Amino acid sequence: AVVSTQSGHYGRAEAVEIFLTLLDTKVLEHLELNMFRELHKLAVVFEVNWLTESCRVWLKGLINTASTREEKTYIFEECWYIADRLNTEVMMDVLICVLEHKDNTALLSDYLSDISVLETGRIDALLKLGGVDTDLFLQSVLQNLENKKELNLNVKYLLNGMNLAYSRERNEVLFLEVMDTISNLPEISVNDMRFVQKLMSDTARLVRSRKEERKTRKTVVWDVMKDFALFDSCNTVDDVLKAITDDRVTSMFMVVALLFYVCRLNVLNSEELQVFLTSLENLCRQKKLQKVSRQFICNITTALNYSEREESKLLINLLNKIKNNNLLSTHNGNAIIKCDKNLDTEYLFTYKHPLSANCTQIDSKCGFILRESKEDNYTVRLCTEREECENTGIHIHDDISASDMYWYSLLSGRCGSNRVTVPGCRWWGYRGWWYRWWMYWLPDFTDWKIEGDYLAYNVGEYTVAKQQ
């Protein structure tokens, strides 16, 4: 069936009749597109948890398979209705997590054709779906300014929510055209003129700052001895906070790894847990920690549900709180890149950085190479010289930085007939704490193997939506 928001919805009387029938049968065998909204709403309002979950599982199925404009529009509208009217963003989070990796140009263009009619919450969701394509949003702003005399409040809201520093880095000509067009509106107010001037000055300052940061980019992706020392020094959550304060931890991925170890040694009560999370939030406001991907945490908690150890409940609770905190975790703030080739001591990754979107080099692909060195205290570093990439099919851009990387592997183990995938390590002999920890948490799992090498690349500063 073709999904369309124009197909209408069941009337309340029909929905109530179906709802009452389901209360008796307790089985949802079939759900039509125009039945979902009313039925799901009734399930939520009357706290029929099994039906609520069944409806959401059905909607998740549509989200995972949506490909056409009509299908994406339907699921976006339903997820927005749930967020706006039922006050929960759980389904919108699922939608963004799935669709952010797809081409949403048609969907976004439809909604952005008239920004003035959009609710601010809907604009926030569209910004998150925008990925790294700031040009689409700036072009939409220009279209919305055509034949206008003054600046619309929703256009201001959209610009305030955009990552304008990245927008200018990606396409300075288009960015300046937008600013000039707003400044030249016939009846622009004094306040709106000040608004544009502030956007311009704030953006220019951020662009300068980002350029300076890139000049001092790091090349070491992983240092074994430093990590060993880090884990030896972190036995409590206070130790973890101190490591962040001292800049020995710069990624929430590493915080999650440390918590695997800490939660084996300590049992935190609810008050201690909240104190730790509050302190962690405050530190993340002060420092630029790479946020952990929510799918990364979901893989861990799914596996931990198989654990019979009492401590696993504490760890699952803690990880879920991190996952639901926008300061600590992200949907689209990391690009998850799978290693294309493993050449013994070299790891080749194909990846086009957002700032390299207009690269025209055709003799090789954008990417980077990580090289292992046992002589240099067991480190893995980013190859930064052009000569290091010769004859590899890869060329590197100056925008790539080791400080934006978290390197890991996916492992899988068998529990009965189920094979469960978890984050792990490529070098069991050196980075083997992940593997040893999984052996502790999941002692009944067998047939462990490596599924692939991955890298989480921090693109939080290169997305359409301004990061919190």
C-alpha cells in the first residue's frame, strides 16, 4: 500500500470499538495506516502497555523500510504527533536514528518550502534529519525570503538552530548571500538587523577558532600504555570524573568503557548515580568531549540483558541515562565508519569528511589510514602525509584529525541459538579489556569472534543542527 498522510484516520468511535476488542483478544494481528494514530493514542492514554508497545513495533517496522517521499512523510507525521501531543520523543528518536543515514532531500524540501507554517518543535526535528547538508537549508531560507519585506520568526528560529560556522565553512558564498538578503529586506526591523549582525560576528569568530584548532590536530589515535595507566587509575566514578578534568579522557565512548570496569568494583545507590551524572553533565558543558553514539549503547544494553550478574542492572540503568541525555550522547554526531581493508599493521578507511564534500579527485577515494607501531610503545597513529597514502586507493584531506576518532571493533558471541553483537576490541592481546569484561558479564556466551573494525568519527561540529 502507498503510505500517505492524506488517507485520513479512523474516527474515534471506530477506533474505540477496535480498542475494546483488542482488550479482550490481547493480540494485534493487523494494523492499517489510518488506524495507527487513534489506536496508539488510546493505548497510551489508558496505559495499555502491551498495545502501546505493539503499535510502536509496527511503526518501527515502517520506519526501517521507508524509502519513498510518501512513506517518509507518513512516519514523520506520526512520530511528530507522538512527540507533540503525547509528550514523548521516543519514536522521533528512532526515526532520526534510522533516516539520518538516508537521502532525505525530498522530504526536507517539502517541509522547508514554507517555514512560516512549521511548529518550532518540527523545525528542530528537521534540523536533526538534515545531517551535514547545510546548503539545502540555506537555499530553503533564500526561497522563503523571496518577495518578503520582513524577517519571519520561524526563519529566525531556524537560523538560530543551525550550525552556521559549518555552513559558512562549507559554502561561504551561499552563507553570505543569505545574510545579505536578510539585511536588505525592505522593512527589516532594528532588532532583526542586530540579529543578523550578531549571527555574522558570532559565526566569524567560531570559524576562526575552528581553523586554529585544526592547525594543532593530533595524530595518535590510540596509545596502549596511556590507556593501561588510565584504567589502572580509575576504580571509582570519582576517578573517572578526575580523568575527564585532567584531559586524560576526551570521549564519552571511553567513559562508557571505564564504567564497565568501575561497575564491577562498586555498587552505586540512586543518589550517588545522580551525583555522578550531574557532575558528568557539568564537565561536558565545559569540555568538548566526543559524545557516544546511542546505537553503541543500545548494542551494549541489549547484550547486558542476557547477563545474570546483579551489577548488570546498575550498569544498564546508568547507560540508559547516558543514552537519554543529549549532552552525553548523540544520534548523528558520529559517523560510524567500517574499515575497508586490514593490511596487518595498516587499516584503510573510506570516508568523505563534510568539509571535503566538494572534492573532485577521481584517481582515489577520500579517506584515511591508521598505522600500528609496536616500536613506539604500541600506538596507532593517523597517516597525515600524502606519500603515506600512495598506491592505496585512498587520499587524505587536512580536515581529518585523530582527536575526533574512537576506534573499536564489533564482537559477537553465541547464547543458545542467538548470536549477539557487542562493541569490543581488535587486538585481544593488547586492547583485550573489552573481551575480558564481556567474559565477566556474559560467562555463558561461547564462540566469540570479530565481526569487523570500526571507527566513530566525531562530526558533531559538522552537522546542520547546532550541537548542545
